[in-house]
Amino acid sequence: MRTLIQALKTKELRKKILFVLFIIIIYRIGSFIPTPGVDYNVVNSCMSKIGSTSQENFIGLVNLFSGGAMLQLSIFALGVMPYITASIVVQLLRVVIPRFEALHKEGQSGEAKLTQYTRYLTIGLAVLQSTTILVTARSGALFNYQCDQVIPDGSVWNLVVMVLVMTGGTGFIMWMAELVTDKGIGQGMSILIFMSICSGFLPQLWEIGYGTNGTDGNWGKFAIVVSVLVVILIFVDFVELCQRRVPVQYTRRMIGRKMYGGSSTYLPLKINMSGVIPPIFASSILAIPTLIAQFGKSDQSWVKWINSNLANTTSVWYIALYALMIVFFCFFYTSITFNPDETADNMKQYGGFIPGIRAGNATSRYLTYVMNRLNTVGAVYLLFVALIPTVLIMALGLNAQLPFGGTTILIIAGVGLDTLRQAKAQTEQFQYTGFLLENVDHVEGK
């Protein structure tokens, strides 16, 4: 709160905050504009039949990241999901494509080229995902076959126009996110995801206590859910700020007539290096059999098994597979984003070493050992956060899904902390009291 008050007092930061709010308003307005060719009245009736969805499968995640725009088939129906998928794919391709790894090592120019590739891949994925959503919506699978005639005109030309509109909406969202990153506060894509989640978070949370018409709610369960949510958010913030600081000592080097180095620093390693990626990957993969089963006959044995075990988030099979995939992707994604050999080589190149560890291969093995231990703790932490909603559903007997899940909590806490740190850093650029002068009020421009 103190950081926000100080930011609003500064003219430059106040303009940035207002600019971010302006972009958020445009983003939310676009989430309610229907795509041309969609019967908006039928969509509203479908939404009232199936209710709010916060399931942590592929459809639920896309709808979550789009702020509910996907099930409304709006022009921003895809949200930021294509960009997130493209960013992850480009990171994974660094392992198999040497060109991408070389661009990563080139610094700022290489990263700009990778960003350009990410944009192209985002547009391609937007075309693919928009086509898939429209086909499933027209067949009724998107709304669990409870609605039909969502798209009255099924001609090829109409579908092509709808795909182009949704793809253009994704490109526009990507452009707005980059504007927020350049001219606002925080990371633009993360802020848009944060606002998408919060747009449906409070109404669903209030529905637990108030109910649909004020008669079928339960304020006791509402108090329990809110209390658990607050405790988990505090716990997540604490873990996300935790670091394993590996001490690094740099030797003195004589370059020309000047002496360089001789300083001591540390290598900060987070407990949860993989972030929110493992729950997203795990829930998306587990959603694939459910999507396939929607196109089969309901009386077939394999469709019944999938619907009773993988479509139900409280089943033993779903919980077991979900936990195993989270642990696997926690180790897998961290091994891609953090390379101990590259870190050890960079330290050796600049004369750095870990006290008590020889430079080179010994340093790489030590960093691998530390990361494996951190990943073990991080995997247990992700399992705890991701499975809390399932435990609450089973314990409280909630018929509907909770308004928050493991992915939701991690995103809210992570984006909130990152935005707050950036806001505080920019605020300190304009607040000189306590740095240069004491007992003197800050006067802007002086």
C-alpha cells in the first residue's frame, strides 16, 4: 500500500499506472464483444446451463486465461494462451535446435530474434486454436453437448472470417501486452492474465456463501474457503521469495594497469524454478483424453472409464497422474531453463568460483546436486498448492469447482509479487528521501 501511495504521488509513475488501467479496460471490453457469426443469445443460455467453469483442464485453462471470454466466443476468446504456449515451445526448442541456443547466447539481439519467432508462432497457434474452438463449439462438444446452433451459419467463408477475427484479437492482445511492458509497470502479459483471473474470481467466491438466489449458499463454507485461500497465498508468497544463495568468489585480475575482481557475491536459486508451468502442462495433458472421449459414444466402456476417472478431478486416477506429471515437469522444465554446465563455464570465464569447489566440472556437478534438492522441495510445494482445491472439494462436499485452483493461486501470487517489486524499484528512482538527504521532503523535479 505504501508503494502504491508513493507511486501515485509521482507524476511519471502515475501516468504509467493510468496507462495500464486504460489497457486493462480495453482488454475487458473486448472480452464481451461477440465474434461475428455467433448467436450471442444462445451462448448466454448455454453459459447459464453449464454454469461457471474453473476446471483445471485445457478448456478450463484457456477460459481462465481469457477471463471467461472463450466460452462466450468473443473476439478475445483465445486470450493470452497462444502467446504462453509459443513462449514455452520456443524455450523447449532451444534444446533441439542449435540455432535457437546460439541466439539465446547472443544477448539482447538474439533475444529480440527469439521474440520475433515467438510472435510468428503465436499467430500460427491462434489460427489452430481458434479453428479447434469453433469446430468444437459448432458440434456442441465445447458446451458438453448441452447446447446447439451456437454458430447458425456453418459455411466455410463464415468460419474463415471468425478464425481471422479471433486471430486478430490475439495479435491485438499481444500488442497491448508489449505496450504495457514498455510504457507501463510490470510484465504486460502477466498483468493481463492476472486481471483475467480476478475478473471471475470474486463472483465465484461470493457464490459459495450467497448462492445462486441467496438461498442455497453456505456462509460457513465461504469462511473456510476464504481462510484457506489467505493462508495459501501467504505461504506461496513466502516460498516464492525464498532463495538458496550459493556464494561465489571472484579472483583479482590485472588488466592493463588496473585491478579487477576480488568481490564476493552469490548465485540466487529459487525453490520453485519452474513456476506455474508444471501444473499447466499436467492439467493440459490430462485434458486430452477427456476431449477425445467427447467425440465417442457415451455407452462405450472406454468413454465411461475416462469420464469417471480422468474427467473427475477428485478421482484416485486423476490425482495420481496429476501428481506424477507435476513432479516430472518440475524437474524437466528446470533442467531446460537452468543449465549448470553453462553457469559453471560463465563463472570460470570471469574468474569466479564457489568456495571449496573447483571451477569447471566440479562446479557443474555441485550446482546439479543443489538444483536436484531444490527441485525435490519445489515439487512437494507444487503438489501441496495444486491439490488443495481437490482436498477442499472432497472435504466440504462442494458441488461446483472452487473459484481458485493451484494454477490460479500461483499466478496471482507470482504476478502480484513481481509487479510490486517493479513498482517499488521505479518508485525509488524518484523518491530520494532516505538515500541522499535526511529529514527533507521530496519535491518532484528537484
